Amino acid sequence: MGWFDFLTSDIAIDLGTANTLIIHKEKIVVDEPSIIAIDKTNGKVLAIGREAMQMHEKTHENIKTIRPLKDGVIADFDAAEKMIRGMIKMIDQGNRVFRPSHRMVICIPSGITEVEKRAVRDSAEHANAKEVYMIHEPIAAALGIGIDIEQPVGSMVVDIGGGTTEIAVIALSGIVCDQSIRTAGDTFNKDILDYMRRQHNLLIGERSAEKVKIEVGAALTELDDDPPDYEIRGRDLMTGIPKVIKVSYSEIAFALDKSISKIEESVLKALEISPPELSADIYDNGIHLTGGGALLRGLDKRLSMKTKLPVHIADDPLRAVVRGTGLSLNYLDRYKAVLMR
């Protein structure tokens, strides 16, 4: 420990479309939805994270809720900066006399463009970061679930987040081949929303769709342990009156079928373009599923049936990426090869 350690702090950020997680001093200190509520009259931030999520879709004309990230990248630069700053403030620094500058590692989708990368870096620098490193999400996910990425052994990671699904074959501290598609958790919500409107004439909000996905979301129409039917409330499109209906997991599996097929196709494409020696390793080690989408009931079984390979779900799929990002921050010299300045 140096004399001036209190002037800097190391933080690892998983800046996700749906959730943002921050690791500080090897602990996950922030785990909040990526959303911010702003007062339109004076531009002040009213709430960030969970508090703002409770306001989402329930606001009057003077309050606006913004999700600054779309499809895994920053869509609203100003809101993203305010959100990052607000979430960093949530970390109890213990020392308020000096505002420490930060050394940050932020994870980014593998299919990101240079302009999008720059937006992430600028947002971090405006939030008082003196050094910003970036790491690709699939690599962070692989580190987070305990894969030794430095070995000459191929590992396949499928990270299904809120905005993007990242599929990568990793060996020797690098991505050999990858597929990044913008079909993920948000798309599933939209599918549920559309299905309710078409099938049941029921208009529901984003938050309700998310709840349905969590409670009865499934990738197969037949499961061994089926969840109970879920009651969903919304507005009847015919009468305009609020009503309640019950939905089963098999209905939701039917609604999500198209989007899950897209993910399957991308997994097959990544397997198709991977070198034969790495294919042999993947045959032995199987496919690793991380991200919130990995929690979809029966998804591992469905992918396994499609690829004829073993599919493993990470122990804590929602936090795998941020754990890996934290690990790369702790061993900066060791993982220099996978970090971008």
C-alpha cells in the first residue's frame, strides 16, 4: 500500500444494457438496472438504478426515464455519463475529503465499432477516470467462470445479455472467432409484449414483460419441472379496461421461439468457422452459457439438442462478466494481452 492510495481507486464495470455491476476492492458493490430518471424542467438527475426502474413507464410529462444503452452500446452519451457518475457515487469510498480518480476496466461487446468504443472511453473519463481499459465481454465471461484463457485450449462462451448475445471461441488470451448478434434479453421482452397483444389483446409494459420472462420464460414447450402459470395484468385492447390473464411457460416458449432460433444459428455459425483443432477441444469441453439469458428454462437442453454438444450453465451467470472484469483489473500485467487502452 502506497502513501497516496486513497487518491486513486480501482473499479471494474460491467456496463450492460439491462444491468450495470461494479466491483470495488474485490466486492460487487453496485448491481443496479441501467436506467436513469431525469427532471425535464431543469435536467437534474432524480433517480438512478432500481429507484428509476420503479418510475419507468409510470412518469408524468416532467419526468423522463432513459435507458442510456441500447444493443450493448451507449445510445445516449449524456445520460450514460450521468448514470456512470451516479453509480460510482454509490460506492462508499469512506474518504470524502479527496475525490479519488479511478482506474477502470469496462467490458464491451465484441462486435463494437471504434466510435462506440470511444463513447465508452469518453463517458468513463468524464466520470473522473484517469486510466481506462476495455475488455471484450466473452473474454471477461470466460475469466469469470474460471476458464484459463492463456492455455492453447479452445473454449466456447455464449453470453446472452440484455442487448447483445456474444458467442466466442477463445484460446491463447484471444478471440479466435466470434459472432455478436443483437438478439438478447430485450428482444425476448419485446417478443412477449407482441405475443400478448396479438394472442390475448392485452397491452402490457416493458416491466411486466420482463417479469413474465423471469417467472415463466422458457426455451422449450415441454419441461421436466414446469413453473406454475403466471398472472399478468394489462389493458384490454378491445374495451380499454384493465384485465388479468394467466400465461403458461409453453406459451412463452412459443413466443420466444424465433429469437432463440437466431441464437442457435449464430452458435452453429461460430462452430462452423472455428479451426478444426479448436473444434476438437469444444467437443471435449462443451459450450459455456453465461449472462441473464442463460437462466431461461430449458435453453441449455435446446442448444445441446441442436449442437449435439454438452452445454454448461455458469454458477452465477448474471455476475460472470463482472467477476472476470474484476479479475483482469487485479492482474493487469498478466492480462495485458486482452485489455485495450
